[in-house]
Amino acid sequence: MRIKTVLLIAAPFVAAFFSLFIGGYTISPLNVLHALKSGLCGAGSQEAAIVLDIRLPRIILAGLSGLALSTSGATLQAVLRNPLVDPFILGISSGAAFGCAVTIGFAPFIPLQAAAFLGGGAAVLIACLIARTAVGEMSRLSLVLSGVIVSAFFSAMVSLIKFFVDQMKLQSIVYWLMGSFSVADWSQVRSAGIGIFLGSLPVFLLRWRLNVISMGDEEARTLGVNVSRKRLIFISAATLAATSAVAVSGIIGWVGLMVPHLVRMMVGPDHRRLIPLSMAGGATFMILADTAARNLTEFDIPVGIVTALAGAPFFIYLMKRSGRESWGR
Amino acid sequence: MIRVEGLSFRHHGAPTPVVKNVTFSVPNGGIAVLLGPNGSGKTTLFKSIAGLWKPCAGKVLLNGREMAHLSFRERARLLAVVPQEHAPPFPYTVLEAVLMGRAPYVGPYASPSRQDRQKALHALDAVGISALADRPYTGISGGERQLTLIARALTQETPILLLDEPTSHLDFRNQHKVLEMVGRIASREGLTVLMTLHDPNLAACFAHRVVLLKAGEMMAEGTPAEVLTERHLERLYDIGIGIASDTERRFIYPKSAFVVPEAFNTVPEG
């Protein structure tokens, strides 16, 4: 248990470090180390600029996005008591994409991050309202279905926007939607980093409460938890983290659903461990996926394609092997 | 002590209340059982007393403090609820499930401490399932799960314990084992206990006070000897009731008109 934990926490840093050495522009390992050193002391060459201003922010942004999506997925799964949800399935990603598309297409004066949060927040709110019955219960199936509905609705709205905007904007929306870190720079790291930090911190601090809340509303209340307030905090935080990632990277599926499940299979469902290790696992997975995305072919393929290609079969394999234990029944 | 005063409950939008003007109290250290047929409002009354559903009239006093004025956290330090059997979405270990009973004491940004863990282990020991501590909660039997939930309630360290049909999913043996356990722990710790049950015989064995509920109204209340009579039970369940007794025990049974046909009692000659 302890060894697994240490390895998982170290994994994103190791992955990030090795990812620095790999890239389209060949730089000898010695020069990469040299560049890192020069980054600390100032003074840089062209190679140093590639390592410090292109590769490093891209790796950090990928790591942060992976962390945000998997934290968000793990949180939503616990709060909604549903192992089948993640920010993508609930429509948060599509809602955020809609917000961003509106901003890119018509209202460039609205900050992308804010638009993404508003869109994603609207989506999750609508999905939960549709799924809620008169008694206030949310069945697992109806929640997934209403997420699909909301997701489809916002995707259609994005298509509508794509239809109306001019060529240039269309291109940037389409490429952005595919999910990619290819234009990552330090300003993106900063703008996404703030939202991801503000979204992940409350989840991290309150993570033991997720255990209690996942037992159901009534039980959590008899255990002294103010469920309505806590749920609002958790869902808002999860939405903020996920939409901050979407705003810089577009829609990247699978990570939010898959990583928490993988981690649960490794260390069990206790959120005291699950949340920090999902953060580490999500960051690692995304860094590896993005490293593959920019190096597998001559082109910089969208990382969303890589996560789906790598994620689906891996997930099927794990589900067949030990899915029962992780899914509870 | 639990005191229920003139409590009525009406579902949202319903014309008439399902629980009407119920008043009774459970003295400190007493075990009270709520009996009533299906649909009598037993569960509704239980949930109102547990503070989950808000009554439309009347109040519930826990050790003299009015429930409606307490926060969830304050309530959870006065009153622990053992819910009916349920399946959680994630396979927490038995120990992790029991640790959740410390929620009303753990700070909002904190996790359970070593002492909380000790208390959880102690409660597991008290109900006799220490060996299951690291087993997944979803992979144990119904009786063991009920004991886990009782252990969780004990880690809440409340003076009052509420149990919602603690025997409903248990076999003949486990029904008695679980109730014996509750009775023993309650008298040792001086807990005030209120539970709902289906079987009047179990009520007769384990209760100090019995409350009969029919069609949302309290029909009778008192000691088992006063309340569990043929007359009361026939009215409560609308069937013929007989009571067989010897010097120590009384056995309540339904007078059934059905008799197993004689033909099936003899082995046909072949």
C-alpha cells in the first residue's frame, strides 16, 4: 500500500522529467539539462528556449489538466453516488466548450475561463435538474441519460456557432475542440492553473467527507453532514477544475472517468487516498498521453484522440479483470 | 431521553397528514419499540424523529433540547441512526464504514485521527466483528452489515440510538443475536433506544416500552405487558390473535383459519 502510494505520487514528476527530453526538435539530453540549469540562472540559447518556453509549459499544462479532470471525475462519482459519471458524461465539458465557442466566435471580451465555467455550471445544473424526481432522488441511470441529453444539446449549440462564424474563427474552434496542448505557453499555465488550484484545493481538503456523502443523503445527514451545502461546494469545485482545463485544452474525454477507476482498483475507494492519488494518476496519464501525441507521428495529433485510443481498451481490460470489486456490485 | 410531542407529518402537497398528533416519551436508558402494520406511518414517524423529515406540527426533544433548533452536526452528537440494510456505491472496508461515525466530531477540513480509529476498532470489538475490519463492506453477509452499521452508530458516541427495522433482512438466528447485542450494549452504556420492528414477539422480548401505531395515530403506549394484549393486537393488525404463555414467556401468534390439508401429512403408499 505505502509503496504504491509513493510510486503514484512520484509518477507525474518522473513522467514530466523524461518528457522534457523528447520532442520533434532533437536536443541532446545534456543540453536539456543545460537548458534547465540556464533557466534557473537566466541567460539562454535557442535550445534553452525550446525546453523552457515550449516543452516545459506544455508538460505542466498537460499535467494540470489531467489532475483537474480526474479530480473532478472522482468527486462527481462520489457526490452523485454514481461510478459512471465524469465531467464529460455529465455535459460539463460540452457546456464549457459552448461557453468558449461563444467567446471565440462572438464575444472575445469575455475571459475564456469565465465563459467555460458558466457554460459547464449551466450544464451540470440542468443535468441534475432533469435527473431529479419529485422526491429529490437521483437514479444512476436517469443522471447518465440526462447528462447525455445535455451534452448533445450543447454540442449542437457549438455546431450552430461553428456554422455562423467566419473561416478563421471556425478553424480555431474546431482545432481547439479536438483537445490539444499544442499552443501551450506560460500564460495558459497561469490562467488554467488558478482555476484548477481553486477547484482542486477544497476537494483535497474536504476529501474524507466524500466517503460520508457517498453513503447517501439521509445517512450523511444522520452522520452530521450538511449534505446540501457540501454537495454544492463539491460540484462547484469539480466544475471549476474541469472547465478550467477545458478552457485551455478543449474536450479531452476518458481521463475523468478512467483514472479514478484505475486508482480505485489499485488502492481502494477511501477518498482520503483516492483523491490525492487520482490527482497524481491523472497528471501522469495526461503527460504520457501528450508526450505520445506530439511524438508518435510527424504531426502533433490532438491528445484527446490519444486518450480515447489508449483509454478505451485499457479500461475494458481492467473492467473485465477486476471491475466488480471497484464498482461495488 | 426522547420526547415526542403532538407530532404530525404531512407529505408535500398531500391533503391529510400520514402521522397524526403522536405523543410519547422514552425514558433515559429505556428501549422503546414502535410497532405497526405496513403503511401505518411507522417509517414516517421514525424519519421525523431521526430529524430527516420535517413534521408539520409538534416537536421532538432530545435530552430536553428541541431537535428543530439543532444543526445536523449537533443532532449527530445526540442521536445515532442505524438505517435499514443498504448497498453503498463503493466497496469501503468495514473499518472505513465504521469510521464514518466520527463525522460529527472530525473538523471540516480534517480526516479521522488515530483516536477516532481506536474508537472505531473498539466499536467493532463491541459488536464482535473485529475480524472483518479490512473486508469490503459490500462482500459481507446481511447480518454482518447490520452489525457494522450498529458499530458505526456506537462510534458516534451518542446517548440516543435509533434503529430502523434492524431485523428486517436477517434470518431467525441473527434477528435474536442482533437485538440481544443492542440490548446488552444499551444497558451497559446507558443508551436510550428507539426502534421499529415487525414482530411483536421480538418487541415483547427486548422492549421496556411499546408504542402501537395504526393509520398514523397512536393506538396505545405502555409496557409490553400492558400493550401487547390480544385486544390491542387484534385491532392493530386486523386479524385474530392468540397469546400462549407459560410462567416465563408469552408467545403471540396469529389465529389462522388455514390448516394444512390432511392428505399431505401422510406419505402415500406406493
